[in-house]
Amino acid sequence: MNSVVSAPVSVALPQAEEIVRLTDVKRRFGTTPALDGVSLTVRKGEIVGIIGRSGAGKSTLIRCLNGLEQADSGEIHIEGRNITGLSEKELQPLRRRIGMIFQHFNLLSAKTVEENVALPLKIEGLSKAERLKRAAELLDLVGLSDKAKAYPSSLSGGQKQRVGIARALAARPALLLSDEATSALDPETTRSILVLLKDINRKLGLTILLITHEMEVVRSVADRVAVIDAGRIVEEGQVWSVFADPQAPITQSLLSGIRPQLPDTIAARLSPVSGAEQILSIDMAGPAAQGTLFADLSQALPQSFRLVHGGIDHIQDQPVARFFIAVPTRDAALPEQVQNFLKARGARVEVLGYDTNHA
Ligand SMILES: Nc1ncnc2c1ncn2[C@@H]1O[C@H](COP(=O)(O)OP(=O)(O)OP(=O)(O)O)[C@@H](O)[C@H]1O
Ligand SMILES: [Mg+2]
């Protein structure tokens, strides 16, 4: 293994309080193990993304967290309290510590925006004036003060989700759970909702656990990501490091849409044994991706490569680079010299094959 992702980066405080702790949680439906031994910790102030394909167990996980579903075995702690085996009545106060936002917003169409936001506060026993004051503050936070008296049917999808977020925050929860909250929105609106969530996370120190099947959502807001497949967490880590060096095939597959891939035309004519050029993938992240690698390579080994595809992304303020280059094979020693040069500079290098076509 190369040191491509070993750079130290501080994200959440390591000593921060645990808001969620799952220990070996299992839940089976008939013969389907929806959750097959999930362990996960979310600390105060973190945004953790859980990503997985359809049927991976994401919603089951969320339902276990808010007590809508009982785990068969394992333990679930919310703010240090074990919720496994609690009765409906015992769960009520704990559930109020968790705000939820949904793909289809779940707003009450017969109530105004401010009434929707104020609704969770009725249970708290606040007076109407207090409830409306709090609703006004929350609508201000989500940028919808001018829609307080409007009905949900007159709002756009993005505005509805802002109301959903304001409502979820009304009772000052310790944790915001988001189950595909941006899946029904267009890319631009998705971005604006993600910016809002990040903003709230920073302003209020709110802990967020978001479930999604979109890597882009994880990329733009999460600090950490856990990849779930067939009820198991198969990969977990800081977002930038998982993106820089995905280990599990499912993670690689989920990332294929947003990481540079070898162009199809070249992939189609790739030979595993020989060709005019050797095709390499180069992965670098953190400090290793900040230097003048290609300029230095050109100088050390003139005319040793051709840039084929790739780029540098910035995730959590860390550069994450992925490039594809073609190295001529007419000088038989050159490909190995190039590889050694790149590896010495902290890059992860993989030989993908040989381009049979390029002269
Ligand atoms: N109430 C249920 N009864 C039977 N099987 C269920 C039930 N709930 C979930 N499952 C099964 O458990 C597995 C995980 O389902 P879950 O809804 O958690 O997946 P998901 O990751 O949320 O998928 P999606 O992305 O499609 O929402 C699936 O195989 C599903 O069919
Ligand atoms: Mg689901």
C-alpha cells in the first residue's frame, strides 16, 4: 500500500461527545439480513454520510436509530443512552432529540409554513406566541422568512425542504437525520440545500447523519463517510481519503461517476500485454498532490509521457488528484523509470495496460 492518503487532517474534535453509537447492530427480515452487524460512531458536530445502493440497509439503519424499528441484536446509544429494548413511551423523549428530513418533505398541506415549523413545539408545551417566535427564527435561519404565511403547495421543492429543515430543528435536536433529503431535487437546488446544511452545522454545531445514494452529496458536505453494502459497513473514513483511495469494489463503483475514469475510447483498445504506450493511472492526495509533479517529471525524463485525462478535486480543503498518462514503450526502460519517479513522489501508480493504437 502506498502512503497516498496518510496526511494528517483535523476534522471533528477527537474527544467530542458521542451522539450516536451503534455496536454490532443486526436486523433481519425473513432471510434478508437488512443490517448484518453495523458498528458506527458519530460525534458531536460531525457530518457523517452513509452511502449505499438501493436495498443496502440505509433506511433500516435510520429506522433503528429513531426507534421505529427494533434491532434483533446489538446496541444503539443516543447521547450516551442505550435505546435498545425501550418501550414506545420511553422512546418519546429520546425521539425529540432527533430531527428528521425526508426525500418527499412530509409537510402538512393544510397548514401554513410557520404552522408546519411550529408543530413539533406544541408537544413541548410552548405557548402559541413562543412557538411562532421560534418558527420565525428558524425560517430566518433557512432563508424563508417571507413565506411564513404561505402554504406548502405554493413552494418549490427546495423551499419545501427548507421548511422541512426548519421543522426538524424546532425542538433543538442533538442529531439531524437526513434520509435522501436531496434526492427529489435538481442539482442546483441540491447544492443550495447542502450549503444550508453545512451552514447550520457550523452555526449551531449540529450533528448530521445523512443517508444518500449520491456520492456528490457526501463529497460536498460530509466529514466522514461509511459505505454500506448488504447490511454491512464495508468502508469508512474521512471523505477526502476514501475518495482518494477507495478500497471496496462497491465504493469504487459508487465513485465511478464523479472520479475521472479512463476515457472509453482508450479503455476499449487497451491490451494487457503490449502496445506503443503504457497507460498508467496516478492517484495523489494531500501534500503529495500539491507539488509540481508533471513539470518535474518532464524535466527529469524529457518526452516521457503524454497526459491523457484527469484532474484535481478539492475535498475538505484537501487536493485529491487522479490522472491518466501514456508512456511510450519504444525505450523499454522508460515505463519503469516513470513509475519509480512517480512513486518516489508519493503517488499511487497502477499499470492499466497498453494502448495498441496510438503511434
Ligand atoms: N419491513 C420490511 N420487510 C421485509 N423486508 C424489508 C423490510 N424493510 C426492509 N427490508 C429489506 O431489507 C433490505 C434493506 O432495506 P432498506 O430499506 O434498509 O434499504 P435502503 O438502503 O434504504 O434502500 P433504498 O436506497 O432503496 O431506499 C432490503 O433487502 C429490503 O427489501
Ligand atoms: Mg431507503
